[in-house]
Amino acid sequence: PFDQFGKQMVRAALEGCGAIETDAEVPAETRRIDLRFTPHETRASVPDYLGWLGRMIGSSSTLEFFHKSPSGDELATCLIKHGEFRHFLSRRKEPAPIPTQWVISSGRPDGGIEGLRFREITSWPSGVYEGPPLLWTWLVVVNELPVARNTLLLRLLGAGSVLRQAIAELQVLPADSPERVLALPILVRLRLAVPSDPATQTSDDQEFLMSTQDIVEIWRQEAIQEGVKQGLEKGVKQGLEQGVKQGERKLLLRLLRRRFGVEVDGDVERRVAAASAEQIESWAERALSASVAAD
């Protein structure tokens, strides 16, 4: 009743001063969260190799990714969306864990940090900011993170020189290191998604291609070694030779499927299975620049 009194009194006071609308409708808009994470209740501890990323997702979380630093308005929109999502979860019949939001920005969003009163905190590495408590949001500025192995996975979400540095660090890790096993195939997949025509590539695309020009060959060699190991473990007389061929074919089909999707049918698979090692190598090189599978 007192809220109604306030609305009526102010409406009466403002009559003649301008347009007045009470109970103005806020149109619903479907929005999507980049990633939501809810840890298993019975899970073991977070793997050490996740580093600071593991600490971030210690409880229910949502993550929003910005390869280009968001403006103040874009960051504010993220916070509004998160508030609406928390409200939606709180009204469910079956209670759900209420998440904290992590915004990951490749660069420093000065307008958002100042306008939304984010503050850096000493218990986290440089580059991690906390918003006002009732906004339930933290901000990670990737290009301000310290260069250390426990920030590597986060720095792979950066841009420019930060991403180049992180990729270089990933390449020199041992082949069986968990960060490398996790990230290398995804980087190869991203490289294959970049348009092959230079005229349609952005500056980010071109810089990424330059930074990752060696990883396809690295991944290829590791796939070959995997095939060699499988061949030897089976005790096949020609295990080494068969293992190499198996690794080459496995890699080629993976490249083709990720680049051309449904064009890679049973006929393509049979041709790859019957091809010589020289033909496999030739096709693998062409797959990186071909526009269609037939090429």
C-alpha cells in the first residue's frame, strides 16, 4: 500500500511536467550465458593443472568471454543478465545453486572497471577484480595476469602478444602435459575454422595463423607417435610401419571432418583407408588450404 501511495503521489505531482506511465512493461528478452558450470557434489578436488581457472570454478559459476575488451555498457549488460539469471534460478520449485559470474576479457575494460566500481584484490593474482558484493561478478583481465604456468589456460583466452606468448609456452611443454593435451587439439580446430581466403580474414585471424603455424605439424607428429605406440603394443610384426600409417590416417580424417563436416562420407573414409603413406601426406597438406573436400 505504501508503494502504491508513493506512485500515486509522485504521479500527481508530475502531472503537466511531462509524459507519465505507471506500471511500464519491461519486455522479456531471451539471453544466453556463454558457459554455466555446476560442480558435482561428490567430485574429487580440482586438478592442479587448471591453476587459477580451477580456483575460479570452485563453486557454481557462469563465465562470459570477451576476445575484445567490452565497453562499459557491454559489461553492465552482462551484470544485468546475470542478475536476471540468478532471480530466475531463485524462483525454481527445486532450488538450484546460485552462481557467481566471471567475465574474462582479453584487455582492460577501463570504462566498466571505473563505472561499475570493480576493485583489484590482493588474495588473487594481478588482473583479477571483484565487483560490488550484490553484483556477484568478478572480472579477469587476461593481459594483466602474471606469466606463470598456473595462469596458462587463462592466458590462452587472451589476444595479441598475450596469446602468442601462451601458445609458445604450450608448445614447449612435454607432450603428455595435461595443459597441452587439453588445449592443442582445440587450437588446431580453431585454426581450421579460420577462413582460408586472406581477403576475408580479420587482423586477429592473420595474427592467430602466424602464431599457430607450427602446431598442426606438432599435432600431426604426436598423432603419428600415438599410432606407433598402438602398433607396438599389439605386437604386430610390422607394428612400427602400421602404427605410422594408422596415426596419419587418423589425423587426416580428423582434419577433414572438422574442416568439411558432412562432405566426409563413407567413400572418403574408404579412400583414406586404402591410400598410400605418400598420398595421405599430400592430402593432409592440401586439407589446410582447400575450400572443399574434393580439392
